[in-house]
Amino acid sequence: MVEAQRALQAQIQDLTDIIGVARTVVSTLELDKVLDSVLQNAMQFMEMPAGMLEVYNETTQEMVPHVHAGVSQGFVENDQWRLSTKCDVMTKRAMYDGHIHYISDIRNDGNLREALVREKIRALICVPLLLQNRPLGVLYLYDFNIREFEERQLDLLAIFASFAVMSIDNASLHAKTKRMAITDALTGLHNNRYFKQVFPYELSRARRYSKPLSLIMIDIDHFKQLNDTYGHPKGDQVLAALGKVLSGSLRAADFSFRYGGEEFAILLPETRLEGAFLVAETLRDKVAKSLSPLLGNNPEQKVTVSLGVSCFPNDGNTTELLLKHADHCLYLAKKQGRSRVYWESSVK
């Protein structure tokens, strides 16, 4: 009777501990923080010195490493794999049956990858992260020594994994909703709402660190005529294609926006006027070459853009002044014949 009570108390304590751990995992909606918390808490609970958490990318159907600890960067970089083909036997089984699988000593298992041996990993646990048979990711826990795992521990780890799955799914939905709120659906660029958030922040940062900040305003030439001639579906195709040109032509630190209608904006942090002018001219040329074929093979049928440039601090020290100056330059670019980049000094 006493032994049974002790066993029951131990089980209750175990559940209390794992629920306490799970609470920290579900306490945030920021995906990166959730993933890091899942890995760190799982490693701590199982007393494992290393681990990695991979997240399933629905578009590419690949598992992509997101957070890791205790393993080399080379090991992590070589571990991206397609769900249907490249994973090892143990991972396939885990993803298929939804159960935790483990190896106490990989040297006794002939099916695992050489990368584990090179990393000097001896024992591992594979935890599938599935939501109603839909893959969200997979959690690996590693030890550099041979390990025997108690079924009680693994059962509690499975409970923890169910909390982790809910938290990852919620955080992923939250991240997707945030992206949708700041993204233009047609072009895939940031929208005007986000422009109004980012522009003041980047200007404040430029002012604080005495760095330049350039703004480029872009307008598609004769866009109404294009819509009237070829139809709105073709117009939408041109807008979407322009979005791809912009997003594929800028640095990671730059921002591109659909400002409204056929007008676009680009922010170039730490870029002087000369650099912004070069970027604008490159974009003008790229647009003409890559978008004009959308209208057919007639060389007279072209898609072109006009661009106006302004730069902090010379052309203004507020968002209103910089935007006004870039718009003014855009107007003059169109007035002088379109398909050109224009800037003029704001000093009269």
C-alpha cells in the first residue's frame, strides 16, 4: 500500500514537473522563442547535452533546421532533407507511426547516417512533431555517451511533445497572420501600412547614427492605358512581375513596398544618393527588359517605369519632406519623357 502511494506520488510529481516545463513553451507566440524554448526544455528534461529542432516547410516539403545546441554548424547545415526521400530509417518510422524512437548506441545500428558518427554522437532520441498526422517538425536529442532511456521518461517526453506541437502551430499561425497584415497579396512586397511603420523607424536610426537613408519612388508608365488595352488581368500580371524584380534585386537590409496602385517605394538604409541613383537605374533597366515581353513580341510595346530619388539628410530631415521630394522628382521624371530616373537638389 505504501509502495503504491509512493509510486502514485512520484507519477503526480513527474506530471507536475512536465506541465511546469510545458508552461514555459506555451507562454509566447513568437515562433523563434517557442522553438528555442522547446529544444532547451527538452534537453534539460532528458538531461541530454545536444539537440536540434527542424521545422517542416510546406512549400518545399523539406525539414529545415531552425534551432540547435551542442552540435557543430557543419552538422546542422548538412541536415536539411525532404520528408519523402532523404531522412534516415528511424526518422521515417517516427514520422510514419507518430511515436518517439531512440537509439541507445548508434554503433549497434547500421541504418543511421555517417554524419552522426563524425559528430561523435552515441545516443539519440527522435521526437516527431505531428498535428493530426500533419508534420510540423521533428525534435532530435543527442548524447555523446551511450544512454539507456526509461519508458517513464519517454512517456513524459511524449506529453511534453504534444504541448510543443500546439505551441508551434499557434506561433506559426500568429507569424503567418502578422506577415499577411504587412504584405501586399498581389506583389508579395510590403504594403503601405508597413511603409508607414518602417520609414520613421529607419529615418530615426539614420539620424541617430549619422547615416544616409535613400528613398526611391517608382511609378509604372502609362499603366491605365496598359489596363485599358490588355485588360486588368494583364495589368495584375505586370504588377506581380514588378514585385518579383524589386524583391530579387535588393540587399537583405533594403525594403520594397507597394505604395499604392501602380506606385512602389524602396528604402535603402545607409545608402548615399549616388548609390540610390545606381540602384534606381539598374531597376529601370531590369523592368524594361523583363516585363516588356509580357505584352508580346512587338518591340514598340514596352513596360517602363519612372523613378524619383531623395536622400537624407540633404533632401529633408523628416519623412514628409523626403517623400515630398521623391514624389516631386518622380513627377519631373514623367514630365521629361518617362522611363528615367530623376533627382534634383532640394536647395534652391
